[in-house]
Amino acid sequence: MSHTFTTRGDTIKGARIIGIARKISKPVLIPQSGRHKAQKIVLRDNAVCRIIKEREYVE
């Protein structure tokens, strides 16, 4: 049974996540640890995300 998170601040984690929305922002580089970098995007208007591959190691 799946649960839908709809409250502000809810977080999902996965190895691969699919996002669907009417509007998507341009990717922005954000710093991670050391030289590693990541990208951040914002999904707007009817945004839905789903985990399609779970993380192998969960903290």
C-alpha cells in the first residue's frame, strides 16, 4: 500500500525518482561534499514524484 505525502517539508529518497509537472525550472548546481556537486530543479503546477528504484543503503 502506498502513502501519498502532501505536507510541506515531506521528503522522499531513492536511487531513481521520476517527476512529472506542468512547469520545470532550469537545473541549478548545488554543492555537496568536497568536489561533488548535485543539481536541483523545482517542479510546479500539479507536480508528482515517484520512486522507481529504491536506495540500496538506507541511513
